[in-house]
Amino acid sequence: MLPAQFRMTRSAEFGATIKHGVRAAQPDIVVHARRESDGGPRIGLVVAKSVGNAVQRHQVSRRLRHVARAVLPELTSADRVVIRALPTSRHAVSARLEQQLRTGVRRAHDLMEKAR
């Protein structure tokens, strides 16, 4: 489970990260990232109805929260990350999602460094 202090909860945070951040697409997820003021890394999830019914969306959300916790040490205190699940994510195993998330975060960090 992702600790509460690292969860993104406000709609404005989600919107700013998606609109003003960088995007790194993977086969099952899309990682949006942005650097903001400190306050600890924050991670948010977007699991739309296109992923499946409520049960399938909750399963995907649980898996993504679990893999997001494993990636926390790689984030800086200024990082804001939104993970958007694609419809294929409901068939992906946790190990594959974790690998894609790590790759997406790395790519997003590279893109943020280039934008400086």
C-alpha cells in the first residue's frame, strides 16, 4: 500500500502534473511527471472506465499502488508523478507494471533534465 503522505489527492495537483509535466508512454501505463516545490514525492493514479469494470479497475489500482511504493526511493522530494493506466494494464502482472513504471520514471526524469 502507498503511504498517505505520498498520495496525490487534490484535483489541481493531478491537473498541473498532467498539463505542465512531461509524459513517458509505456505499453500498459503512461507516466506524467513534474517537479514542484518540496514536500515529499507525491504519486497519483488515474484508472479510467476504459480499463474495465469496477472490480478490474480496483485490481489495477491496487497493483499500481503496490509497484509505486517500490519506486518511491527513486523519486526526489520535489517529484509529482501521475500514473495513468491503459486498458491493457488489467492483464499485466505486477512485475511487468513495476518494470514499466521504473522505465517511465527514468524517461520522465531525462525529459525534465533536457527541458532545463
